[in-house]
Amino acid sequence: MTQPLTTVSIGAGRVPGPRRATGGGAEPAPRLDSLTGLRWWAAFAVFAHHMTNLAPLPVHKVLAFGTYGVTLFFVLSGFVLTWSARPGVTVPAFYWRRLARIHPSHLVALLLAVPVFYSLSPDPADWWVKPLSAGILLLSVVLLQGWSLDPTVTFSGNPAAWTLTCEYFFYALHPALHRLFGRMRVRGALLLTVLTFAAALLYRAAVWHWPTSWLAQVPHPVVRLSEFVIGIGIARALLAGWRVPLRPLWCYLGAGVLVGWLLVSEGRSFDNAVAEFAADAARTAKAEWIAVACAAMIAAVAWSDVQGRRSLLRGRTLVRLGEWSFAFYLVHATFIYALRDVYGLQPVAWTNLRWYVPLLLVSVAAAAALHHAVERPVERRLRSWWDNRETSKAASG
């Protein structure tokens, strides 16, 4: 008998609330629309980071931290899968829904990306253009490319899609992780979350100490799993009754301070032993500290929505952009590098801002088209096909 799993979709669309038992039956908890708006800012951060490869601004070192928008996506992925849990969904149905949500848009974005990132005779100066290889492209079709540490393979097809390899790995493990966290109360969920963070720190310290060991060859999906698990943990704690003691504003300021400290400490030595230790700790485990900042931000924003507090992230425009953010993430780099192929890398200057607005508008328009023409309708049809199939099997059984 297939074991049921309680979960629903993530990646795009709004974040609904779980159903909570009350005296009159199961009542839906508040929707977390602010997390949908927050998702847009994560996607925009990645866009700003990639724009430095076409039109860098004088603050390009700050914009480079936009790559950690992916970290927020991974933590948010674990959170939303747990927060949005529904009873009665089987494990096979869960996997099918993940594929129905992710793969159609991925395949369309891949078709758009291949002419930009591949050539039969690539110019060595165009480092982002790779020689056409059917075998490597096939890996990107089925989203296995992210298991390789070779950049030619990892960033094959649509370069942004390596993160989907990680997501599919997370989805594969989610049924077991969901059961592990499902019976925990606040203290247990938070304790396991802290232990996950500690394990990630320990791994990062080990890689720093033994940079040529097998530890440095662990694939990206395994290394990034801790971010997903942290998201599960904070969602489970909230569902169990955790009252988050932080307001979102303090989390935003804290993330800003962290980024500032990372920028100041980069490549710098300190006479003070405490400052030097703090700088080494920050540099060595940069990704892990940022994951904690993202987790705190997500928890605070979610709790604020549960409390019904005012939130600019719930504005109609931001929520709509958040719904398009998955498609935006998939297509924006294709437009950026297509223009780089024509116009080349621009010198660092504030005048490069003139590139940002048109590219942002084009990417958003393409994302909206991909979302409404492919992502939503194809997902709906695939899910409907599965549900009809299950109904027919139940009727005949």
C-alpha cells in the first residue's frame, strides 16, 4: 500500500496555509502571501548578480551577494512544503506534482537557452558559450547536471537550472524528512534545526582544513541539503506553536549587517584576535551564515502574516511578481547573455543602470508569458491526468 504524504506544491504561486484542527473541524490557517512577495526579491537578487556579467555597477561586490538568493529559495522550499502540508497525498502523487510544477517551464526555458549558451564552434573569448554536446544536454533535460562538479556540466543547458537538480534531490528526500519532523514539538524541531546548521558548519570547517580531501568533492545537492532541512525545521516549529521573537525589519537589518561584515572582512587581516577569528569564521562559512539569516527572515515574515500584521510584501504587485518568480529565474540569464554576446562586457559605471530597466522589463514579460502559457496550464493538466488516473484505479480496484 502506498504511504500517504502531507504536502502540496511549491516553486511558484501563492503560499497557502495548512489546515488546523479546531472545535468545528479543520480550518485553514492564514495564507502567507508575504513569502510569495519575498520570493520575488530573491529572484531579483539573482538577476542583479547576473547583471554584473553584462553591465557591472560600482557596487558590483555588493550585488555579487545576489547569488545567495538561491539560498533563500532553498530554505523557503523546505519551509513551504512543510507549512502547506495536506493529508492524504501519496508519495507517488507528491513526486508527480513536483515534476508537473517544475519540468514544463524548465523544458521551455532550456529551448530558449540553448542558442545563447551553445555553439558548434564557440569563441574561446565567450566563456559562457559551450561546444554543443548531446550527452551533456541530455543531463540538463532530466536535471541531473547539478551532480557534477565540472562547470561545463553543472551549468549545462540553461545555466540557472543547476539549482533544480538540488530541488529534485530535496523532493526525493522530503517524504522521509517530513515524517521525521512531523511528530516534533517546538523544542525538538528547533533543536534538530540547530543541529543541522551545526553539521553544515562542521562540514565547511572540514573542507577549509582539508581542501584537497574527498570532502571538497561532495556534490552540490548534498552540500545544499542543510538549507532545505533548516526550512523544514522552522516551519515545523511554527506549526507546533513557536512564537517568533523577531520582527521582519530586524531580520532585514541583521542580514544587511552580515553582508557588510562579509564585505569588510574579505581579504583583510585584523590585529585584534577576536576580530580576526570572527572574520575567518564569516569567510569560511559564508553560505551557512547567510542561510541562517534567510531562515530568520522567513520565520519572521511568516509569523507576521500569521499575526495579521501589515506587510508591504503582501502588496498585489509583489505577490504577482512572486508568482512569476520561478519563470523569471529560468529566463532572465538567457536575455542577459544574449545581449552580452552582441554588446560585450560594459566597463564599470553607474551609467550601466540604463541596461537594468529594459532587461528587467523584458525578463518579467517573458516570465509572465511562461507562467500563464506553460507553467500553470500544463501543471493543471498533468495533475488532472494523475488525479483521473488514481480515481479510475480506485474505482476498478
